[in-house]
Amino acid sequence: MRHVHALFLSASQGLEAMFPGFLEELRVAGAVVSDFGNAYGMFQYGAWKPRFKAGFDVIACSRPLIEWHLRLHVEALPNVKILYEYTAEDLTASADRQRVTGVRIKGCTGEEPLAAELVLDAAGRGTRAPRWLDALGYGRPEEQAVGIDLAYVTQIFERPVDTQRDWDGLVVTARAPGRRGAFVLPIEGARWLVSMTGLFGDHCPTDADGFLEFARSLPVLDVYQVIKGATPLSKPAMHKIPSSRWLHYEKMKRLPAGLLMLGDSVCALNPVYGQGITVAIQCVRELEAALKNLSLGTGDLRDLTPSMQQRLAKVIRPSWMLSTTMDLRYPEATGKRAPGIFAVQWLFAAFTDMTTVNEKACRLLFDIMHMRRRPEALLQFDLLLPFIGYCARSPFVPLAKRIRQGPIPRAT
């Protein structure tokens, strides 16, 4: 809750479609809305990205602000009732265990059944669905994991007015074998939300001096320069993420009707890539479309599960592939490496390097990051020839001469 969160384009569009007026409410409450390509300085894998008007915005604010306004919208729905101080303890099922019929909930007065035609598990990384399915005789889903031993350490600072600063936020990500990165995001209340990231145990200290020294150790000093004289408003706080994890419900031979898992309950991504919220919202949109189709026909809501889990897998797969492919560059990363992954890693790293000196390639990368386009767009013809040429130079031209050098570019 206290760490970096931002709404990428597909996420903000999805939320606005479900809750009209939501984005304007965030803006009025102090969220910073600015062009992603022009307002953010991105030092990625050893070089600054060019600055240009991307034509779409990113919304930066605290996670509590997002969730508070979501809660207000959901509470206002006339057909929604929220049960407070209850936990879902188990599933209830038909006598033949072919259908989930609800959940057994526990409150201050004890346990009771809650009937439902469709049960959605959106409990995140703490999901108990694998255990529940196993108890019903369905077994557990195949688990695919990539161990990264990531830690975020976050501190909030005052965000003073600076007429010399031409950016709203900074992103610094490591180039293997480097393990350290950082985010500086503007949030409501004229504050900076500053997160230091460290992989494979190379974690930022949680004391103020250690936090500052970690910032000084980054490959560029821009983050350090921002916070060294800034007034802290909180103490550094740590959050650890041991792995990215995908539970493959879509591969199970059978599933009970009336149960659906989505969001981080299915796939929890490395948050450094910023796609977790976006993927979750796109999964909800898929569910929304499926429910609308059912409402137009005579289908049974409880029969939605098997086909829906497969549809969600198609949404998840591109983001999983991109994030884990890059994480598996590190020999310390645990997880299965598919045949040919080293070639894919080399090609994607080369494309990422090219984006520092080729604005058109950078625009495409940003489109993929924001899930405006799928990774297959990397094969588009008008970039293919420049990319082949860039790769052909790689064995003969040192990296330092193939990527952007110098300080953060100015905004356009």
C-alpha cells in the first residue's frame, strides 16, 4: 500500500469505462496526470530514453487514493452489499462436488454459509484456491515461478516547487548484472513517493542514512539529487516479493462450475515492470464481456469457469513472457528457462538499447508497456530493417557507442 503505484493507459481506460468520472476524481484529489513520454525521465538498462510527447498520460498517485475512490464507486452500486470483518474460510459445493455453491465465511459471531452462483477469488498472492480445489478432489494447478528475491523500500518526501525541473517523475532500472533501481513518482499532497528496488537480496536499508546511500549508489545520481535535501515525511518501509508466480488453472483437466480466479490470485508479476494493475483490470474487462454475453443468451453463469480461465491466460501471457524473460537474464533467478530463451533475451535487450537512440522504436516500447499493443508488434516491418542493422553492428561497436550517452534529456 505504501509503495509505488501508477495507472498505465490500459488500466486507466479500463477503470474509466467501468466507473465513469473516476479519472477526473483522482485528478481533483491531487493525482498527477502527465504525458508518459515527455514528463518522465527513464533510465532503463544503462541509458536514458528520449523524451517526446507520447500522446497518452500516466496517472501518478498513492495506492490508498486509488482504492478509496474505487471503494466509493463500488459501495454506491445498488446491487452490491459489503460484509465487513468477515473472512472466506472455505468453499461450499454440491453433493457431487461438480459445482461450487458459495463460501463459508467467518465473522465475530462464528461461521456461516454464503450462497453464490459464481464465486470470484481475487485474494491476490494469499489465495487459498489451490488448497480448496485440492480438498474438493480437483488437485492443484501447475505453478510456474521465477524467483527474484525483490524488495521495495519506500519513503515519502515533500515535493517542492522547482522551476528548473522539467520532469514529473524518474524511473531507474538495472541492467544485468546490476540489481538496483528506483522510482520517483509525484503523488497527491505535493509529495514524492520514492521507492528503491533491489534484486536477489541486494536490498535497500530501512534507515534514513542507508536509504540515501542506496540512492547514491544507483547508476545515475538524479534520484539522489532529488532526495538529498528533501524533507522526509515518513520513515523508509520495506516490502518483499520473493517471486513472480503464475498458477495455471487453464491447464487443469477439470474445474468445478461456479468458481473463477483472477488478478494476482492467478498471476502475480514482478511489480518493477508496472503491469500488475493493468493486467488485473484487463482480466476484469474480459469477465465483464463474458457476463454481458451470458446476459444476452440462455447460458448458465456457473458454467463460465473453464473457458474463462483460458481467456484470462491469453491476457496474462504477454506480460508474463516479457517480465520473466528479462528476469531470467540473471543467473541467480530460479525458474525454468525455455529452449531458445537466451536468443530472445539478447534480441529484446538489443531492441531496448535501440530505443535510446530511435524514437520510433521507443514509442513502440512504450505502447507495449502500456498494453496498447501486443509484443508481436516488435516484428513490424518498418522497424525490422533498422533493428537488423542495429544488431549487425553489435559485435563490432561497443555498447557505449550504441546507446544514448549523457544526462537526462530535456522535455520537448
